[in-house]
Amino acid sequence: MDGLNLNVGSVQGDQSLARAKRMAELAANADNAEVEQVSEEFSALLGTMLVKELRKALPDGFFGKGPGSDIMEGWMDEHIGRTLSDGWDLDIAGMVRVGLENAADDEGDA
């Protein structure tokens, strides 16, 4: 087992990058419902990344260093991040929505 090295952080980073690329593709050809979905997903992704970075300040994390702690930490990051994004305080989704709508209007004018 010593030769097995799973880098969960890079796997999560790759998944986040893939989600961001998928959202950008959706936004390129989006109608109002898709713009809403993309903005909500982006907001949740950003909230998750924020929580993940803030959690790194804890030396042992919430779940220690035992087996399965990385899974629980990832789950916690995602759920707290999504909860943050669903709240009105950050309103990242609203800013993304406006940006996507403005970009679509600019393409329509060209």
C-alpha cells in the first residue's frame, strides 16, 4: 500500500475544472433557464472552493486524519459551499447571470 498515493485534492481540482468548463460551454449557447442554471452552479462551485480553502487553515481539519476523512471533508465543503451560494448574502449567481446576459446581448448586437 505504500506505493499507492491518491491525491484527492488534485482529483477534486480536476472535477472542479471540468465542471467550470461544462458551465462555460452551457453559457455560450444559453437561454434564460440555462443562464439561471449555469449561474447557480458557478455560485455553488465558487462557494465550495471558498470553504475548501478556508478549511485548510485548520491543522487537523474537522474530521482528523483518519481513513475517510478526505471524503467527509469534501462532502462538507460541497454542502456548506452550496448553502453559502443559496443565500442572498453573496449573490454570486446574480452577478454571473447579469454578466452572461450582457455577453449574450453584446453577441446579438455584433
